[in-house]
Amino acid sequence: MHIIKRHRKKERFDERKLYASIYSAALTASYGEQKAEKLANDICYIIKKEVMKKTTTSDFIRKQVVKLLKKKDKDVAFLYETHLDLS
């Protein structure tokens, strides 16, 4: 699976990057490590299932993650959404 980044650069989807950003947002929202790991794993699993066989944009993935996080914890969603990876 490939994603198209902000500057139209195409690259392979790296689940570790997605996991790390969700995990970091959860820790910042005062989640314990185990709870943060579970949340990040759960969201990554859903995202991988949704976009596994197609090329999509990083913006689409980001919006999907925010939507899923808002259902679970609005504070984590806010922290994830306001952190921008400018790469």
C-alpha cells in the first residue's frame, strides 16, 4: 500500500509512523503505556483494513484516524489532530 504525502511524494505506508503518532497523543493525554498501546494498535488495525489495497493520501488517513479517535477519546483526537508531521 502506498500513500501520497502533502507534497505529492508517493511512499510506502509505514504503520510504525501511524502507531507512534497515536501512541504519543495518548501518552500526552495521560494514558498509561498499556492503554496507549491498545488504542494505537486498535486504530492502526482499522486503518490498515480500510486502505490496504489502494493508494490514498496521508490527509485521508489522518482524517480517518481523527474520526475514529473522537469516538474513543476526544482529548486524544485533539492532540493527534493538532500535531503536524511536516515531512
